[in-house]
Amino acid sequence: MRAVITVVGKDAVGILAKVSGRCSDHRVNVIEVTQSIIQDMFAMIMMVDISASTIPFTELVDEMTALGEENGLVIHCMHEDIFNAMHTI
């Protein structure tokens, strides 16, 4: 199972490290990352494998949301089922 994590906010040192570190804490494997800095804004999309996660997905969502709030970022964590359902008639 996979999930997509998006991060948007004012650029600062260590954003990628904080988000990937939290993933690592729960055995969530980062598969792919793309990030851009547009003027002073940071934007990142991560594809992660949640198959071996040590916490339920809802807790991961809550932790990522809280991490964003602590750091002045907006972090969304969405299960791949959301994207699969969008393409099913």
C-alpha cells in the first residue's frame, strides 16, 4: 500500500529531513520525492510505501498534520485508494 504526502510552506532548512525522519520513525519507506522552491515557498510531493508501517494510517495522517502545524507548513497525507477511486467508474 502506498500514500502520497504533500508539503507546502515557507522554505526553511530541514523540511525534507523532518518529514522523512517521521516516516522512518514508523517504518514508512520513501519511494520517490520531488520538491521545488518557488521564490521563498517550498513544495514537495512524496510517494511512500505504508505496507510495513508500525502505526495505523489515520495516526500517520494526524502526526503529519501536527508536524506541519509545528513547523508552519501544510502537510497532507493521502492514501492511494483515494486516487484509485477517482479513476474508477
